[in-house]
Amino acid sequence: MRGLAVAAVLAFHGGIGFMPGGFLGVDVFFVLSGYLITSLLLNEHAGTGTIGLLAFWGGGSGACSRPCCWSWSPS
């Protein structure tokens, strides 16, 4: 679903938009992302009784930032 939302935004910016303003894809993406993140946090709280925000943020940002760090590190 999030992929379809991203595709809708890309289609709009490519001139193939079917919704004026192109906000539908952005709204759908943020709603689904918020739902998924909230469900992950609620599942962690139900399982452990706490939410480790540093581990949560590190897990998500670590996967995204590794290629960035590799391309920016001096050799």
C-alpha cells in the first residue's frame, strides 16, 4: 500500500496525476506509516512492558543510514 502511495506521488509529479494537488499519495503514505509504527510500538509495549525508543530509532535509522555513511566516509 505504501508503495502505491509513493507511485501516486511520482505519477503526479510526472504529469500523470488524477487528483488535483497530488496530496492523496502523501496522505495515504503518512497514515499507513503512522499505523505501522504505532502497531510496532504497541506490540513492543505489550511484550516487554516498555518501549525502547533508542533501539527503535536505531533499528530504523541504522538500516537507512548505513549506505549514506559508507558513501560519506573518507577512505
